[in-house]
Amino acid sequence: MIDSEVFKKIARKFGTPVYVYEEEKIRSQLYSLRLSITHKPIKIFYAMKANSNPYILDIFKKEKIGIDAVSPGEIALALKIGFLSKDILFTGNNITDDEADFAVEKGILVNIDSIPRLEKFGKKYPNSNISVRINPNIGAGHHDHCITGGPKSKFGIWYSEAEKAKRIAQNYKLKIIGIHQHIGSQILEVNKFLAAMEVLSKVAPDFSNLQFVDFGGGLGVPYGPEEKELMIEELGHRMSDYFGSFCKKYGKALKLVIEPGRYLIAEAGFLLTRVNTVKKNPDGRVFVGVDSGFNHLIRPAMYGSFHPITNISNLNGEEEKVDVVGNLCESGDKFAEGRNIRQARDGDLIVIGVAGAYGYSMSSNYNLRPKPPEVLFKPGGILQLIRERETI
């Protein structure tokens, strides 16, 4: 665990704001997931859009898991880190011909998510192996913007069009070796996964050459105090039992594939900031201004997401209801509104937790502000700078 003294040391050494990641937490999340799923064979692909820092990717490479890539840039980085082509799955959305060409040239299996793209791919690359993404008419997630299945989702071939996809594949001698789904993000209910598995399993028998079934990611972690932890052991065992039964009916031991991102990295990451302004309005509202903003962590502004916030410089102080706000010229630049935290003073260090996923990877230079550095807290208390601070 990273304690307050370590955070203070990081602030002295690297300045603020700064992203901090705990390597042991990343590995422990991966181990928990691996232990929970008993079905064999299994393949875990890390959804690198959650956090694509090369040093973090290297941790996963050494752990021998694959990469779920959603763009040519992610493919290129994964290959540069040393992932093999066979360990990368490209699941693009509304991709261009050039992007499909790039993946094929690199020897990456393409996971196709629309009938038009399947037709185009077949014409240009007949006799290829492919995977297809199915929309199982089930969506779930913490926000509408994160639901990737169901009738309002732009993702996937509608489950009732599976036969049409099969006919197109046959026309071009495409071999569908995998089917895929991803119903949403930040899911904490075991039954949501199982319901989607059931729909996909009904579609799967339509495809006779399958080597794997990919149930996507979306495994959530608790952000707020009212959220319960995903019962990962229950999920893993029930997934394994269900899929084992399916494989018996299918007549072949298929590979179970899962694509976690947030689950592996979110709780391992923190955004460390410093208070530079404490402003009290006549009506009593208190604004605690810090040296970061939604250009570094956009989730609260974009999704209304809750992130735990701790004043590590005043752990025993009295609580005060405040708005924790950033330094951008935007009214929506808030990390929290009406939150009780220990009384903040100018210069105090504020830690924003559960920030390892979709933090730096969604950051920007809005207002032309530089991005922060990233630091890895390694076993033995070693601090490693894994991305330098940007400068003007």
C-alpha cells in the first residue's frame, strides 16, 4: 500500500500534479482474476485503452497476457513493447480500409463489428481468419456513455444477424474462429455478465469453426463508499461452469477469452495534486482549488463519476463540505461537489483515488496545460519515473 509519507516523498521528488501507480496492486488484481477462472484453456487480453503507459504494458507482457487493441496506434505500441502478433486482438469500430490493412499487414486478428465492414474485408482478404463482434441486445455500465451493448449501442453485429454474417463469410471463404461481445463498462453485477454469456452462447453454435469465445471486459471496481466490490470468485466460477457446459454441447474445448482493463489498473492508480486556493463564498460554499483539472482526469466531468478524495496533509483535521475544483477555465472543472474532506489549507496534498484507468489515457492539453508525469511505485519502495512531465 502507498501511505501518506510515500505520497509526500513523491510530491517532493516529482512535483504535482503527478499520477502514481502501485505495481503490486496491478499484479494482485491479475492474480485474483486468474485464480477465479478455472476453465481451461483461457486467454486474458488487457484492454490497453484503460492505461497505455509502456511500463505498465511491460508488466502485463511479463505476465504473459495479451492485448485488446482498438486502434492502429495501440497495435503499434503493443508490438513495440514486444507483444507478439498472435497475442493481440484488434477490435476496431467504424474503422477505415487503411486501418484494416494495417492490422492485416501486422498479422493481427481483426474482430469485425459490422456487416458492411465484414463485406469489405471479405472482398479484400478472402480465405482469412477473422472474429466477429456480436451485439447481444444486453447493455450494462455506470453511465449511458459506457454501455456498449443493446439497441442504442453503435457496437457489434446484431445477434439476430449472425446467420447473415455467416453467409458473407462463406461467400468469401472467411473462417470465423472467434465471436466476441462487450456489453459495457464498470459492471459490478455477476448476473449481468452471465445473462450476456447466455445470449452469445445461443449464437455461437451457428459458427462451426470457433476456436474461442470472447466475453469482453467491463469488470468494475468500487469507486464510491456505497458500491460493493465485484464478487470476482463467484463470477469466475460461474463463468467457468457455464462455459464448460457450453463447450460440451458444442463438442469442442473452446478457449474462454476475457478483456479486463479497469479491473486490473483502476485501483492501482492515484492522481496526486496540491491545494493552491481555498475560497469561501459569502453563502458558505467552499472551493478547494488544486493544480490539476479535467484535462488530467475527465471522468468526474464527463460521467459524473465519484473518485475518493483524501487530504493527506491533514488526516486528523475536522471535516468540511467543499467543492474540489481544478485550474481550467471551465465551470464543469470539478473533481467533487459538496464532498466532506478533512479541512484543506493552502499547500496541502490531495490524493484522488481509483484513478489508474481512463485517467492519463483520456487526458489532454486543454487550455494548453501540460500533462503530468507518471510514477510507478515498485516493490521495495522503489519510485520509478515512467513518463516525464510535459513542459510548455
